[in-house]
Amino acid sequence: MFYGAIVWDPWLIVSQIVCLQCLYYLTLGFFMTILVGTRVSRMSLMYFFDFSTLTAATVTGWCAIVSFFLSSAAGAGYMFYLVERAKKCLDFSATLYLVHLFLCIIYGGWPSSITWWIVNFTCLALMALLGERLCIKRELREIPITRLRPNV
């Protein structure tokens, strides 16, 4: 992990985005299965991409909201291992949620629920800030220089 010579590699960036997106949806599916799947008779993609399922009016809606927040926190951990740079966390988080917005538009139309927007912007902020925090913590670690010290 050397940060000095940065080479722009579009294939690496695309593969990181695809990997992060896949891991995010796998995690979201896991949490949706545990939290929402026990409350509904049939799980479907509606709970992932339909804006009407993110509502604070029902317990199932709250379970879906919690699933999104937990997936966002897990996404920050994925960025810690995939992206490894604090200054790239906001870019990757925004890209993930922009792709999610496009998928939601394709699936159920433009999200007109204020709850959907609040949840997704809060999850975007959570993923970006937590990912940056984790990456900064690693970037600020001391570099051991034991081989240059004389043996005492």
C-alpha cells in the first residue's frame, strides 16, 4: 500500500465500484432477510428498490430502514478493505447511492417519499464518514522503522 505514485487505472476503479455495489446488496439482502423476511409472507425486490417500503408508519418499514442503516455501516467496512483511501470514500459512497437511485427509478419510478430521501442521504453520510474514519485511522498509524535502528 504505497500512496506516492498514483496511477489512474479505470479498470481498478470500475472493479472496486462493482465489488462494493455487489457486497452492499448482498449485505442488504442478508439484513432484509433477517429483519423484514420474518415479518412478510414473501420477500421480493420491492423491499430493495421500491420507495414506498421505506416508511416510518409500520414495523416492517422500520425493519427495512434499519436494514439500510446496517448495510451502510457494513459498506463502510467494505470500503476500508476495497478502497483503502480516506479521500476516495465520499466518491465511492456517492457512486453507490447514485447507482441505487437509478435502480430505484427503473424499478418503481422517481422516489416521491421524503422518508426514502432522508434514509438514503443519511446512509450515504454514514457510509462516507465511517469509511473515512476507518481509512484515516489506518493512514495515520506509525510506520515501524525497526530495520534502520542499530541493535542496542
